[in-house]
Amino acid sequence: MNSTPEPPLTEALIAEHGLTPAEYQRIQELLGRDPNLTELGIFSVMWSEHCSYKSSRPHLKTLPTEGPRVIQGPGENAGVVDIGDGLAVVFKIESHNHPSFIEPHQGAATGVGGIMRDIFTMGARPLALLDSLRFGELSEPHTRYLFNGVVAGISAYGNCVGVPTVGGDIYFDACYSGNILVNVFCLGVARADKIFLGKAGGVGNPILYVGAKTGRDGIHGASMASAEFDDATEEKRPTVQVGDPFTEKLLLEACLEIMKKDWVVGVQDMGAAGLTSASFEMADRAGLGIAIDLDRVPLREDGMTAYDIMLSESQERMVFVVEQGREEEAMAIFRRWDLDTAVIGQVTDDGFLRASKDGRPAINLPIAAVVEGALKCERPTRRPAYLDEVQAWTAESLAIPDRGDAMLKELLGSPNIASKHSVYEQYDHMVRLNTLVLPGSDAAVIRVPGTQKALAISVDCNSRFCYLDPYAGAQAAVAESCRNVVCSGGEPIGVTNCLNFGNPENPEIMWQFEQAVRGLGDLCQIFDIPVVSGNVSLYNETKGEAIYPTPTIAVVGLLEDLTRYCTQWFKAAGHEIGLIGATREDLGGSEYLKQLGEPLRGKPPALNPEVEKRVQRMCLELIREGRIESAHDCSEGGLAVALAESCFSGPEVFGAVIGLASDVRQDALLFGESHSRIVISFTSGQREEIQARAQQSAVEFAVLGKVGGSRFQVAINHQGCIDQDIRMLADIWKQALTRYGKRLD
Amino acid sequence: MKCGVVVFPGSNCDHDSYHVLKHLYGQETHWIWHKDQVLEPFDLIVLPGGFSYGDYLRPGAIARFSPIMKSIIKYANAGGRVLGICNGFQILVESGLLPGALRRNASQKFICKYVHLRVESNQTPYTSRCEKNAVLKIPVAHAEGGYFVEPETLKALEDQDRIILRYSDAAGRSDATTNPNGSVGQIAGVANAEKNVLGMMPHPERCADPLWPDRDGRYIFDSLIHSS
């Protein structure tokens, strides 16, 4: 077949590829000639923000990535952390924001598919998925469309593959109405000595293609994800890939089967930038070259050019490098699972990627020039102008209400706090029999199959705090995520992050980014937890309106004894209720202010990392020794909401009688969001020991009251301020989100 | 008891059933590959949950044409025990071993949660260790679980005591308010006339392990093992 002649590389065509004149000149210098169109496309995706991390890399280098448990830090498909007994956990979180905004169902579905491949590419069977989702306000019909679409997409893909979606978080805020966030976390378990890397080693070794056929979908997805949205965004729908979870399931089983062999050299998922990034990254990591015959790539349609094949982001495809002579054996396994497969090339020693199409040379690029040749990018930063104004606000101007009943009901019914069961009931969260704590507690807890160990996982980020102070906000995200893991009985052993920000070419956004990364790094250093993988998503803005900085943090914690997990809900009437940690006058950025209709302002709650550490340590020890019945982190909605949730988020509903003694203003005491606080319940016999522990740990602790009755009663300094029927409160909390999900307008 | 768990492409609860039979109950358990033509003798065959062939076209519609299904139909017609769970139930219906069809849930959404089931009949090898009208708490996880049969067939099923499980509340009351998916008569599980084939949407294998707080699924497996 004759291919059509290539169009000349005009300035307009180069600009359409997202390359600046300086970058094009750089390409000419590196090659000593003009690139052809396919090569231009390759530079375009490989030097895009999405693939090259050009804006973020200098900052990410500052993160602590090492530790005694770390087997693989950032730079591979996912991070790997040792959990003993010869096993390791493999995990990562990744964004699929832009595609999900354009096409919510497929965008979210392929986000799930992509991150799962990152995990099983390394030889680990995926055990759990979590999602961190951000939408605009649910009062907007378009937001409800996006919300329902994303949830349906995650449900369709994850359920079909048979990996349970066990948790996550969801927030609604107007700042996301033009740019939603879909961050998907996946964790798998592998043998620590059987981790596969994306390396094309061994000159002469064959390169195998396996999975779905290559089509024209998703061409330039990576470039699309590296630009802001505008009115023409709807036209980008064809750049969103279409997922096929059935093929993914076959691919998963086939890959894990072949990985039992000892002749698999390297493996890489074809994710963003498809065959291009897979081949360049694999060759680069091995310091070798690759030769590909594009005529051998299984294609979905006729007439595809070298350009189409190299830039396609068709899903569910992988590249394997196996030892010479094993190709037939490998392909037989893939065929047993009804997958398309072909030998498409081999490893070479010349450091070039060469590809031919229709028997003619189509690509001839030095690997290093493409992978490492991009112009260095040191984006200027500037402290945003808005900060002084918003941080100057204090709560003094705010009237203190007499009672807390009305506000408690409003908070429990707000979509950010209300029960998310209508969402997670659409996810299969039990398949494979490892989910020890079903969704709805502080963290997900899953057992490690075949062992007595379990893992607690939490994802978190309060972006309202990050907007007010990105450094403090990022620290708060790590602290809260760790606190959730600790409340479930896990000891944090590793962090992965997904950094969602606006346009990095805006110095104020870049400042937010820099501050958040510093905050994240500093806290991980103090807590001594390595950051082992991560993902950066920039250009999250529409028509110049950026989202709040949203550094989503996922923390993985280890439980050596799977029977020692803890849940957030009260277990029996008569148990005593206590609060570990101190409540201060922290109303800045709170959900309470949002409910009052106040603009987002104030200083976010101050975090003292040393106090946080002591609080967490004390709580973890109490859980490990079996001294407490429940533990629940105080976050959005403050102490009152945490207490109410402890009453009704479990299988049984309990009332509670609470007496607080404090001179903190009433609304801050009830609804303020001070960090480092955990609501616990325990039998009376444990009270003295817990008090003694608090004293030893130099941590504040107060007994607040008792579980029981049919009412939720709170008195402050002996003055009643909340008294409500607990079942009525539970109903408000349970029904709020379900109602939105059912609205069809 | 010699058990077989069929692996269709897209089965994803196969490991769970295998685990329960082999490791919890210590039964001899084998994998059965969907491409196999010949079936060795078994005391129980499980068609597991999942998304065989991606649930494309209709759940179970393609799996019924798998090479192994011919042998399984023959085996069932000869009195062999076949338990179809979730997608397995859908395959049993599509292959004609059980009557009716499974429609999309009334909510149009996938539902994963614990539900209550009232045992309508204990005259089957799958429920022999249950009291009649006992209530079991077992989770469902499906998008197409709305059981449908024509009124005449429904009557026949009732007359022949073939409705084995109905969705109910914790007290055993079963009506429209306890129906998670729009099944006619809140039907959660039906058997063939000889009671050797059972299809059920809920997943007993998900709550049989002593590790979980809820483990009513064990009644199904206890029944099977003790009636073999």
C-alpha cells in the first residue's frame, strides 16, 4: 500500500504539536537534520509535560525516596516496598483528569486500566484500587453528569477485571467545576525477588507485542493532558481512549503466568504515548537500542501510518522482552489467553530507535536525544498575590451561634461529609476475599493473601488548606493520610503522590507547586516514610481558572497481625469515648465556614509534626495492644462530625452523651478542624492505662463521655448545645449523596 | 468431594470459590479450563462469578458456547451438581439449565453490598443444613441480577418448590422494599426440578471464612459437603 506523502513541517504544524520554536531548533541540533513527521510526533509526546516532567522534575528530586524497606523508588512503573516474608507491595497513584473531564466514563475507566497495568507490569497481582475524585458543586447538572459518569466508568472497569475498589475520597468544590480530578491508586503484592523492570536488555533479544490491537484512539492523549481546557475542549473527545476491561483481565492473567518463567527480561506497559514511550523508556533504561518493524504490529484498522502506530494510545497493550529463542513459548501463553501477539523487533546495541514501515525506514532517532535531550525548564515562581488577603482573615468577625444542632445537620448533609455508600456500593469491593474492612472507615484494610499480615491504605488531600497555604496543606495531607492508616492499625511504610496543579507557566502556580512539594518532602522526612512513586498532573485549569492546588497523598501502612485492625465506629453501649489530641481555634478553611457561605479564607490549622507523631504513635500502640474499640480521625466538620460518624457509620447505630470542657470558642470546639486529633472508644477498664499512656507520650487526652442511648447529646462546660435523635442524624448523613445521584435534571 | 471450578475468560471469582472449597473445606478441587471438551467425573462443579467474555452481548450469552459447556450440560442433565454463582447463574440461565433471564438491576447500577436472604426450601443439597425460613446475610455484587420469568413459569417454580432463596430483611420479611435489583418475587436463587442445579446471585464464597464478622455463606458449603 502506498502511504500518502507527508505534509511539510510548517511552523503551524510544529506549534500544533505543542513544540516551541526553541524546542524545534533543539531537535534540529540534536539530529543534525529536520525530523520527519513521525519523528516530530515522537518529540512532541516525549517532551510533553505529561511524559517529560520538565516543570516538576527539579522539585521532585528533593523528595525523600530511600529507606530500609524500599526496593524500587520513583522512575519505574511503580514503587516497591518490602513487607517481609519475601514479599513486597507495589503501588502507585496516577491521574486521569483531562480525559475524564472530556469523556467521564471512558476517561475514568482507562485511568483504572492504566494504573493496574503499571502494577502487574512489575510482576504483582493487583489487590486493591482506591480513587481520589474531585468535582465541582453537585448543584450543577453538568457536575452530576461528570460524577455519575466517572463512578460508572470506575465501576465498569475495576469490577470486570476483578480487582476490588476498597476506598478513596471524594470532594466537591466549585474550583473543580471546569476541571475535575480523577486520581487512581492501585496496589499489588509480588515476591520481593521477582520484580520486573521496564528494561530492554540483552542485544538480539526479541521484542514482543501483546494485548489489544493498535487503533487510532488516543493519538496525542499525552499532549492533550499537557494543555489547559478552552471552548474547543469538547472537540478533543476522540483523543480519549476507549477501555476494554475484558482484554485487561486476560492480559493480567497472561502476564502473571508468563512472569513465572525465568526468561522474561523486561516488560513495559504501553500507557501515555503508547509504543513511543514504551520503546524509548525501555531502551533508555538498558542503555541500548531497539529496532521495530511496524508492519508486524497488530492493527485494528487499515491504512495506519507509522505516525499513527507510534502515537496511538490504544489501551491494554504491553511490550515484553524475552530471551532469544523463547518467543514461541511466550506467544503460546499469550494465545492461550486469546490475546494478539507478535514479535515486532529486537534489542540492538547502537543506542538508536529505528523503525520501518512498508519496508522503508520511518524512524531513526538517538534514544538519549529524545529521552534526555529536552530543554531544561526552570519555571519562575512567585508568591501569589491573593495569599496576604486571605490569610489576614480571623474568626473574630464571625458571630458564635448559641447551639450547634442546625450546623451539625447541615454538615452531615453536605456532600463532602455525607456517606459515600451510594458510590462505593457501585464498586465490587470484596472480590478476591481480602477486604478486611469494607469501605466507610478511615482507611481500607486488606489482608496480604497467604500471610498473617494486612495493609491499611488511605488517600487524602484537603485542597482548601492547600489553597490557603500549599506548604501547610501538603503537610496536612500527609499527616491526615498517615493518621487514617494509624487509626486502622497500620504503621505507615510508604507514600505515593499525585500532584494536581494549574498551569506551570504561571509563576504563581509554580510557587504553589514548589511549596507543596517542600511540605510533602519535609513531613515525609520527619515521619521517616519514603515517597516511592508518583505522578504529576499540570495544566488543570479552564480558561485561566486553576483548581486549588491538590497534592493527593496515598499512604500504605503495614499490620503485622491482621487480627489487630481497628475501625472508626463505636462497638457497644457503655463504652467510654475519649479524644487524643488538643482542639484549638482552627476555623480557617473549614467546612464549617463553607456551610456558612463564607469565602475560602483564613489560615489553615497549624500542624506540629512532633505532636502529630506522638499522637499517632500512642494510638497505634493502643490498637496493637487491643486496648481500644474504635479510632476515628477528626477532619472535615471537626470533633462534632467525627463523634457523630463514630455513632452511625458502622453496622449498628448508637447514641452518645458527650461533655466537653474547654475555653475554645464553641463553634471552633465543635466544628474546627485542628489536626492531630483522634476520637477513640474503650471499655472503662482501660481508662487509667490510656490516661497514663497519654501522660507518658506528652499528648493531650480527655474522656468525653459514653456510648449509648438514642440521642446525640453534647454539652460544653455543662451547657447543652447539641441534642438530636441519632437515627435522624444518621438518615441525613446517609441519604444526602444518594439524592444527588438520583437527580436527572 | 471432588470439586471443579470452571475458568472462563473473564471469570474473576474463580479463585474465591477455589479457595473456599480447597483451603477452607479441604476438598479436592480442580480448575476446569473453558476450552476443554471432556469433563472428568466430579461431585460438584462451580460456575464462578465474574464477567465471562466481558459480559459482552449479555452476561453469560457467549460463555454458554464455550467448549466445556456442552459437557457440563450433559453432566447436569445426568444429575451432576452445578452451582452457578452470580455470573455462573447468568450462564446457567443462558444455557437453558435454569429457566428465566437476568435483567439489568432496577437501579441501572452495579450493586455490591450485604443483603439478607430467606431460605425458601431446604430440600436441596445446597441448603440442607439450613432451617426453612432461616435468614442468611450474604453479599451481592452484580449489575444484571434482576431475575425474570413469565408468570406461568413462576407459578411452576413455586409449585415445584424450586425457588430456594428470596431477598428479605433481617427478620425474614420479603417484599418490594427488600428487593435490591428488581427480581420478580424477590428471587435470589432458583433450582432445576431435580434440585441438582442451583443458580444464585449472592456470593456465599465471600462470607465463609472465619476471618470475617459475617460468615453465613458457610451454610451453603456446609450443606453441600454434608449431603455429598
